[in-house]
Amino acid sequence: MSGAIIETNGVTKLFGDFAALNNVSLSVSPGTIGLLGPNGAGKSTLIKCLLQLHPISMGGAKLLGRDVGSEGREIRTRVGYAPEQDCLISGMLGCEYVTYCAQLNGLPFKEARQRAHEMLDFVGMGQERYRAVDTYSTGMKQRVKLAQAIVHDPELVFLDEPTNGLDPRGREQILQLVESLWKQHQISVILSSHLLQDVDRICGEIIIIARGEVLVQDTLKNLKARRAGIAELVVEGEHQRVLEILRANECTCELESNGHITVRHGRESLTPVLSFLRNEGVQPIEALPSPNALEEVFLQALSTHGPD
Amino acid sequence: MALIDSSYTHRDGETRGIGYRRWVIAQATLTACLKVKGMRWVMWTCWIYALLQGVFLFGFGQLMIENSAVSNFITEELDLFKNFAPMFRAWAADNPRIAIGMTYNMFFYLFTGSIVSSLTLSLVALGMAIPRLITSDLSSRAITIYSSKAVSRFDYCIGKFAGVLLLLTLTWLGPTLATWMMGNLMAPEVSFFWHTAPALLHSVAFVGLGMVILGLMALGISAMTSSPRTATAVWVGLLLMGVVLSGIGMGSKNYWLQYLSFWFDLELLQRSLFGIGGDFKELGDKYPGFTEMGLIKNIKMRLELTAENVSAAIACLSVLSAGALVTLYKKVKPE
């Protein structure tokens, strides 16, 4: 799909006198978009306003080209949502729950049931799908939430903290699934998280939000470019020699406690650095341009606009 | 190797309209209610009760047929009632409106709304179902999931309401219809249907209105709280309070207290719809003195009804229903 998937114009959400969202204006293109912010920044509120779970106090918004205020039901047939909290229907089996969610989006029963099983396969749920959802572990709940969000084949999915409470393997699986939604199936994803590494891992565009205001909206590539000139090298042995070579080429560098070398080379690209290392016969195992760029941009954005 | 089975496929099938989605919510609501422990027993009791009533009415209908098995049994086997069947047939032939129509009307009046009736069983069923209607969705935050799907709050409430109506159909309307149909099974002649039809119409009108009012109240109470115990307690409390106030108000200066009982209000509505007062008047006109006999007179006086009584009952039921709607509007929303 071309064109913006989300357009907001001065969206404000008030809870009494408190502005949870303050004049938020965005235009978001299709892709995998990370919505970053500290706890209480307004990420979930923004998603809920876009889905009309909370009415917008001021301003307007469009989702997939349709007006949120007047075409909410039509929008929600094309959008999926996995909320942060548990929201399973007590007493239902996992497969019944996903089937029911598909039916709520208008799928006929037989197709709903078939797709429910396909989506449960997709998210890696085995025989647990025949257990009551009340008995599920955190990981299973996260998978079922993801399955119900995509069972009706939406064009856009909002995932609110989908890796919360998962072990490393579960987290990796969920991130792979989410990544594949856009890369392989062209389903745009808005990933709301306070875990920078999750967003850094799979998102192409970043929106940083704090105190109800959008602080930064840019592609991850551009954000990393802002932190160009810093790199992290992983070399095998001969650390001292590498440090000497780098210093001789006007780079500031230091050996980190994990054995990696942080290089401040001040150049747009890391290629010249790799080039003179190669000339000296050094081949780094790994070279990470702009490591921790997202974290630094995030912290800088928060500090520029005041602490949350 | 990838950790996932990336077998996602896009769909290209039809998407059904909002009526279907509301129906899906209604079905799920009924299913959840039927899963409540003890609900199936209540359901069975309703239908067994209906079956017994139906058997009685079937026997009543067969009494009108000369040489039917029932008539023959009474004539030949029960000496005490030897002359009863022929006499009753003769009376019914002369006064079908009273012998058949009025008997059916009074019978269905008792079957649909008295203390030992399918209404009482339906109130029990509702008490058991209330925690599964909206309360559980509030406590599990499932309301957020509904709201994120292609259904609005209004659609959700309509679906839930339809679910309650389905439940009450199983406990109240269904048994009532089944009883009437069994009573008319192998009816002696077509006119028998016409004489019993008013009782059916009165029953359907009362049960239909009652289902709407009780359905709204049950949903309203279910939406009041996210605690299942509290929701059940409110329902039971409302019933008990009604019984107590109705008892205090009866025959006292504070007779208006009775109107605070929705059960009492429903009974007045039922009496009005069934036209019980009119039946007694017709009976008195036809058989002067009969309605002045001790017990009959007592019943007649207790069932007397004025337009003000009915208006007050309707007003109270309307207030309760409006309160339930306001509660639904205020409480059914995601966090």
C-alpha cells in the first residue's frame, strides 16, 4: 500500500486536566514502525485513540486513509491490535478464542476456525491451543494475542509491548514473527515498546514519544547517521596493535571490558577505517557502525525535552 | 534455521456484516451462560415443568373428544368422575369461551408468572448467568478486545442482550410455547385452537415484554461491577428487597412500597395483559353468585386491577430499564 497509514493532526487526549497526548501530528508510511517512549509517555494512549478505544479530545486522525472519528468500524476490519494487558475471554480454549475474534471481524465460522488454526501454527502454538486460556503462561498469552490480532488478515497491526515477560527464546521468536509480517507479508506493524533493542532489531522507522509529545520521528537509518563517526569493532587477539593502528590514523579509541574496541573516527562512513585496517593486515570479526545509536538518540531526545 | 513456521497466508474470502457479528456475540454469551455450573439443571427443570403442564393440557383437550383414551379412562376407571367427562363436554359445547378459553388463560397466567412458574426459574437462571454476561469481560479486560474489533459498544451490548434473550427463550418463552403446542396436540377441532389462541397471545406478549425488561436489568447489573460475586449479590439483593418491600406494602398504608419490587410490577403487567379481571367479570355475569363464593371472591378481589396500578407498575419498570441502559452506557467501555 502506498501513502500514509497513519495521519494525525494535532491530536490531543485529555484525562481531566492532564494531557496524555498533546497536539500530536504525524504522518507514517507503511513499514515496521517503532513507537518508543518511557513508561507513561503516551504510547498506548496514542494507539487507543487511533483505534477509538479512547475518544480524541481535540484534533483529527486518519488510519489507512479513513477518518478515525466517522469510520471507526470500517477501519477496525483492516487493523489488528494486541494490547499490552491480558485481555483473554475467560473459559474459552485458545483456538476458540482466536476463532471467536476472527468471527468478530466478520469471518464466517468455518473460515474463522481454519484461519485460527493457521495463525496459531504461525505463532508457534502447539497442542496448548486446546487448553483454556485462563491456564496460559505469559508467553502463550503473548502468542495468542498476536494470533487474534492478525487472524483476519489486517493491513496494519498495533502491537503494544509484545515481548513483555518473555524468555530470550520466546522473545526472539516473537520478534522474528513481527519482522516477517512486513518483510514477507506486507502487513505494516506499529510496535510500541520501551525496549530499545527490540525496536532497533526490527523497525525501519522510529517515533519517540514522551510526556504526550512526539520528540523524534525518523528512519532508523537516519537516526543512526546522526551518530555516525562512532563504531564498535570486534577483533580476535592483537587488541593493542589494533589500538595503535587506529590512533595512528587519527582515531580516538578505547578497549571495552567485553573486549570490543570503540572507535571515534569522525567520518561519515566506516569504510575508510576498515580500509586502513585491512592495509595493516587486520580483519575485524565484526564491525558495528553507530552502536547504541538508538539508545543515545533516545536519551538525548528525552534530555533535550526534559525528563519524563 | 528460522525459529518460526512462516506459513502466513492472506485471505480472500467474504466478510460478513454487523448483524452476523452481533449474532456471534449472542451465541458466545449463551454458550458461556450454559457452561455455568447448575445452569443445565435449571434448564432441564424448566422443560420438565413444561412437559408436565403440557401433558395436563393434552389430557384437558382429549377430554373434549368422546371415546378418546382419556375420556374412556375417566369414565370407565374413575367411578367418582364417571359423569364428569360427558358433563364437561356438554358445558364446553355451550360455553367454549369460558370452559376452554378462560381455563387456558388462567392456566397460562399461572404457568408464566406465578411464584411456582417458569418466571421464577428464569430469575434463578439470570442470577446464575449475570457474572458471565458483562462482568467477566470487565474483569478480564476482554472488553478492550471487543472494542478493537469491528464492533462498537452498541453492537456489543446488542449482542449481549440477544444472548440473554436466547437464554430466557430456553427457560421461559420456549417452554411456554411448547406447553401450548402440546395442549393443542390432537385437538378435537379447529375451534379449539381459536379458543386457546388468546392465552397464547397473552403469554407471548407478557413473556416478550418480561424478557426485554429482565434482560436489560440483568445486563445493567452485570455491567455495574467487575466482581462476579458482587454482581450476583446485587441481583439476589434486588429480588429479596422486592419480596420484603412487597410484603410490607401489602395491605398497609404504604402500599406504594410494593411497586419497588420489579417482580410485583411484572405481576401487575401480566394481570393487565391477560385481562384476568375481565375474565372474572364475564364469569360473574354468566354465573351470578359463583364469583361471590368465599375462595373465588377472595381470589377475584386480590386480582382486581385499576389503570393507576398498571401505570405505576409500567413507570417503575421503565425507570429500572432506563437505569440499566444508563449503566450500560457508562460502564461498557475499555479502560
